[in-house]
Amino acid sequence: MNMEQQYISGLGKESILPPELKRWNWGAFLLNWIWGIGNSTFIALFMFVPLVNIIMPFILGAKGNKWAWQNRTWRDIDHFKSTQKKWAIWGLAFLVIWVVFVSALFFPLIGLMKHNDAYKTSFMIVQNDLEIQEIIGTPIESGFFVSGNIQTSGPDGQASLQYTITGPKGEGVTNVFAYKNMGKWVIQELVVYFEETDRRIELIMPKE
């Protein structure tokens, strides 16, 4: 009995997976439920179940070859390998497109945050504070990421921002709350926290 006769696909659990196919399936990992439909492996639809979908891609990556071999009829091992290779390529292409798409949305948002006057004003205050200069040294630089949100409605708005600051001697986290009134941003609260020393410097606090 040769290998092609011994390892027959499409017989469900009775199909024995050829040893050379006992490997990770990148197509199943990257495309999960789409790959599942294409390979008659409908257990992949558990991707739509909350929490389960966190671990399901890893299960599919590990078990994908076995399930695809059992659930579909393949001409031979080479046919199986060729098809799964195409799924892996499509999965990789999807990943690249997704990263480019997210980057196209995310990086302009970072630029928007850093061009906001609330950020610029707060960072200038932080840079010029002598106490902060003493703690982390100079020059003081801002981290690449600015998180939070900015909401505007005509000449009015509000902003809640957080960003790291770094210097030769350490780093801190800056929290900013500001409001926009008649087109002008006003810092309402500006606090810098240094985790290493558990120190908090309140540069601007709301008036009581």
C-alpha cells in the first residue's frame, strides 16, 4: 500500500493526516472563518463567538491541516499542499492590506493630536517647568504617541490627552484636560506623573 492509498482524505475522522502535513496552517490562522468555509471546516465559525474568537485562530492554525484533510476530498497530497499555500498567501496579503489600512487611519490621527493647540500649549508648559527639568533633565521630548480624544463643535470643544515625556534622566506621563472657548484652547488641568518615584506634579489644576 503506497502513501496515496493509505492516506485518503474526506472521510472525516477516519482520514489519517499524512505525517508531512502535520504543520502549522497560516491560511487557517490568518483567514480563520473564511478559510473554514472554503475548506468545509465549519468549526471555524466559532470566530463569531465572543471570547472564543480570541483563541480560535490559534486552534485553527494548529489543527487546520488535519481538519481540512478530513473534511474535504483532495486529489493527492500535492494538491492539498498547493491549495493551502495559496490560502497562506491570501492570508498574508490580507494582513498587509489590513496593516496599511489601519496605519492610514491611525497615523493621521496622531498628527491631528500633535497639531492641536491644547497639546502644544501643555507641552510647552511642561518643557519650561524647572521642577520637571530637575527630575528628568533636559532636553525634554514628547513621545511619538498621543492618546485621548478631541471633540469640537464650532468655536467650542474639549480635549483629554495623554502622552509621555522623556529626558536624559527618566520619563513621565502627562495628562491634559482642556476646553475650547470662542476658538481658543484653555488648559484646565495639567498633571505629570513619574512612576519610578511615584511622584505627581500638578502644574495646572481646576479652580474650585
